Amino acid sequence: MSKITRKKLTRGVALGTDHVHDPLDAIGVADADQVKVQWAPFRVTFNFPVLNDANRPISIPFTLPPLQQFFDPVDKEAVKGTPAIILDEIAFSFDSRSERGAIREVLGSKDHATTKRCDVEIAIMEKGSDGLHFNKEVSSLHIPSVSIAGSKTERANPIAVDNINAAIDPYKSYLLKLLAPGLYDSTDPDPAKLAMPNATVSLRFRHPMVVGVTTAQNPPALLKGAAATIGITTPPASTVIEASHLQVEMGKVDEVFLSKLNGGFPVDPTYHIDADSGY
């Protein structure tokens, strides 16, 4: 919604261009700070066929590099003003067949006696471009076994923890660590081999809305619509403002709105919002 400053009319005041045409001009322009949606969410999901009793974390490195317009391919240096990415949520799940209890690795049968060994630990680690080790923890999550596999009434599988609000640097590398330490029991000479099949970790991020680029390789022909231009014709000060003229000028604003409703890939849309792109 555009920010509009208008003059209110009182009885006996002559209708002027500042009462009508100035507000119409303001309606035709929407600044970036007036857009309700300021962030574009996206997910990075990791899937593992099985999480077993190896007693070692499964570690996968990943990066979230800057968008094309903030990436410097020549000097390969950080570009000032590169938007920061925010980690909002960590989610975990595994295929428990919608039943409580641990799962034996070989037979695939349920084992209710070892449910307490199904704790899960997730950590996101960080390192700089010149570092050798991931020595900084961005966020971590511990899921008790009773929550994910042990409850008789409700189970947090899948489970999602949100409102993390951890900043992610596009110029650094990250590492996902997933471990279920209880699947390996060092105190039992003949422990039951447990596993978590189809283990999935999903990370939800958000990136500020930015102006898209038109230089991407092989973009769709109608990826970007024509930017709408609303030309409100303001009559001279001495001209009498007529209803038919106002109807024509107000129709210009209505046409842009209707064009957006009809817009799509078959129909080239018109719009004013430039910052419509995210990660």
C-alpha cells in the first residue's frame, strides 16, 4: 500500500489538483519500505538413508554464497552491503512407521526396551574462508529420545525448532553435524544394533528481498514483466476539474492492478515492486 498524504475537503472549498491528482501520483508509487513482505524464505534439506550406531557424527559441509549481484568474480572480495542470511528453523525427522520405540538395524523390528537410546544431536558449525577447522558453533539442538520416539501419547517426529535468528555469513563455510550417540551402547557387551532410517534435517533460512538481475544464464523469456508507468495528467490551475477527467485518471491506477491480476508467464505482467527476488 502506498503512503498517501492528502488534503481533506471541507464544505465550501473548491476542488483543486492537490486534492485529487497529487494523491493519485502517490498511489502510483510504492517504496521498498512500504512492502509488507521484507524477507524471502528458503530451505536447505539434508537426507540420510540411515543413521546407525557408528558413534560418529555425519558431517556435511555447505555454503550459502552471495547472490549474483553481490558476488565479485574479479577481485574475489566481500562486497559491501551484501545481505545477511538468517537461520530461522531446524527441523528433524526419521521414518518410525508412525510407531513408538527404537528400530533394530538388521531386522527393522521395533524395540521398546531401548527407546531411551534415541537421543539426537544437531549442530551447525562455521569457519572462515582461510580456516581449516569448523571452530564456531552457530546453533545446536538436542532432541531427547522420549520426545522423538518414546511417548505413548504424542511424538515430536517430525520436530521443528524455530525463532533461532542466527546470522549466516555468505562468505563463510558451514558444516551440518548429525549424531545419535545412544544408538551405540558401549556399556553392553552385546548391544542391540539400532538405526534411524531416512533421517532428514531441514534448515529454513530467510534472505532480504532484493532487486532481481536480468543477466542470469538462460532466463525464461517472460521472467520479468514490464515495469508499470502511471502517468497522471495534472490540468492547469485554472482548469475546471470534471468528473469524466477524474474517472480517466483513476482508471490508469485500476488498469495496473487489473494487469497484475491477469499477469503470469503467458501474459506479461506490469508491476512496481522491483525488490521481488530472494535466494
